[in-house]
Amino acid sequence: MAGLSTEETVRVAAHAALEKKAIDLVVLDLQGLSSVADFFLVCSARSAPQADTIADAIRGALRAMGVRPRHNEGSAESGWLLLDYGDVVMHVFLEETRGFYALERLWGDAPLVWVEG
């Protein structure tokens, strides 16, 4: 993670999202449960412009720390933005889209290590 530990990457991303008023932010600890990532950060936005702003804030905060995404996918208009940083994957949803996909239920065995409501 280019100078940041996985936990520090999650912390920086979470703070950046919360600064832009992300709602219902949770971090799922997937270590030992998934080969895809160690952590998922999941949060919601009330509108597509806010979702874009949250994703931009996360990318900017991590870029300032020398961390670059492996992959970005989705769009605010689709209701789901995915930011893949390898061991940490961030999901920025519109509220209604998050309810439909219910990642927290899908990964119900994963401990919640951060919840900001």
C-alpha cells in the first residue's frame, strides 16, 4: 500500500468519506473470509453528486499519501462506485442501491470494525 498499512488506508478513506457527509459508513473485516480484500469500506450518499464527491475525496486523500487505486468501477448515476485499492475495496452507494445489494448481509460473518451512522 505504498507507505500506508492496510488499516491506515481504511482510516484515511473513512475520514475522507465522513468529511463529505457519507452516511451509514461501515468497515467490514474480511481477513480470513475472502481472498478478494482484507477490508470493505461501505458507505452511502443521498445523491449522485454527493457520491461522486465522496469518491473523489477518498481518491484525493489516498493520493496525497502516495496510494493509488488499482481499479475504479461504476458511476454515481448507476448508484454504485467501487474503488479498488487491493487489500481495501471501497463501495460508495446511493442509499436505495445499497439496500438492494446489501453487502453487509452478504458478508454477515465479517466483523464490523468501524461503524459511523
